[in-house]
Amino acid sequence: MSRLRALGGLHALEDFAATKGDYVRPVGTSYRGYDIHQMPPNNQGLTALIMLNVLSGFSLGSLEPYGAERFHLEIEAGRLAYQDRDNFIGDQNQVHVPVQQLLSRSHADQLRAEIDPARAMTHLPRLELQPSDTVYISVVDRDRNAVSFINSTFGSFGSGVVGPRTGVVLQNRGSSFRLAADHPNRIAPRKRPMHTIMPGMVTAKGRAVMPFGVMGGGYQPFGHVHLLTNMIDFGMDPQEALDAPRVFYRQNAVEAERGVPAEAIAGLRERGHDVSAPTEPHGGGQLVLIDWDKGTLTGASDPRKDGCALGY
């Protein structure tokens, strides 16, 4: 604390003494027979659920998995969901977040009606999304207890502030706060900021099916949805679903990874998207798939980041 105070911070010992972790009930939605669970606000996990609700009204499985039409629908659903994220998500201990309304069928129908399969939307605000330095781990034991775990300092070196005695890198999550006085995520005392790290879980018939996560700061809702639709709609196996090329919309442009076919890029441009190559890969993920019928576990690890799949 003395280091923070010396740098102009307003922290007090009482702030740290009052800080605690909470056991919370996840938020979720149903997607093509599977239940998808995310952390509740102040977490951004709600964003992925809104995307899935919007996409559930399209027959994705009938499209080319690496085609322009599939990528376009994913991009547009994401832009709408991120608009909700930026407008509504905050610390539920201090502000009202209309979770049930945002997850309702009527809200998904309303958002879906804004999407033109042949043309990119032009009325949405610019998305200022940043990557982060995150570690995600999924674990399933012999009794099929499943853990979805994620940890992050947000920036590569967190806040850039290090405890002089311990060498501990301090978190930088407060940079997600807003300054607008009427915003649900505005900075305030004893308030938690909207944050991006979102461990995911898939269940079916009351049993765990897949702990999963896709790292990458603001990319994570896109990554979760891309991974899940790869597996559920296109029948990809876990490793194939992680390996598959990705797109991400930020700064008013689509960043398409190198594996996205040239025909798909041309199709996105025909729909009005500005398409460029990213400076680095989009995210990185891990998962363990539980097959209850066969009694098997299948692990997969994303080649975009350090990691591996290990079995016992």
C-alpha cells in the first residue's frame, strides 16, 4: 500500500481489509440443447450469451464454416452484444444490471432483426477493445469434477507497479472503469470494474460436458462463441475447433487471421467490412470434453499460446 500511496494512490488499509471473494451463481443460456454458463456481471461473460442467443436464430450449420456469411453473422452478433456490454455491465452490488432482460428471447429477436446478412451495420459505435495477458486452465478429474479457472493481470505487467519488497506485480483491472457520471461502470469507491476474464462451462442434462476458456481480453466473448459454434454447429472436434481461423471486430474493422480464406475476406469486404490482418493471433484457449457415453475425456490446447493437453 505504501508504494501505491507514494505514487499518488488513494488506497487505505481499510480498503484491502474489506476486500473479499464471493461465491456467485453463474448466468447462462441454452444453445441447441446445451446449457452455457458464464460468470455474472461485473464480468463480461454475459456478452457471449447474448451473442449465442442472437445466433441461435440462424441456421449456422448450413453455412460454410470458414465462409464470409458465417463470419459476417458472428461479427454482427458480436457488435450488438458488445454494445450491450458497454452500455449495461457494471458492479451489481452498486448498480442494476438487467440480466434477465438482456438474456430474454425478445431481446435476442430485437437484436437479430438489426442484422442484414448482406450488409454490415453502419449505426453502431466504435468498439475500443484491447487484448490482455491471461492464463486459462481447464481440469477434469477421474470423478468428472470439472474446473474452469482463469487468472490475469490484464496488461502484460499489470499496472506496471511492483511491490518493492515482494516483487508482486499489481493488477490493472481498474483501467476498465468509465468516467461518465451516468454510466453503470463509472469509477466509484468500493466498486468493482467491468472485467474481461470469463471461465466458461458447458453442461447438459445436469452434468458437466466441457470446462472451456478462450483468453484475450476483449476478444474472449468472440472466442467463446467461435469455439462453441465450431463444435456445436459445425461438428468440429475439440482441437480442430480451437485451431480454426478467427476474426475479431475492433476499431471499426475486421481483423482476420491468416487462415481465413481469401474468398471469405472478399465476401466480408463486399458486405462493407474493412478487413485487415491482426498484429498477433486472436486469443488462445483450452478445454476438456467429457463424453459420458464412451467414458472418455478429450483435451485440447490452442497453438496460439503456450499450453498443452495432458491426460492421466
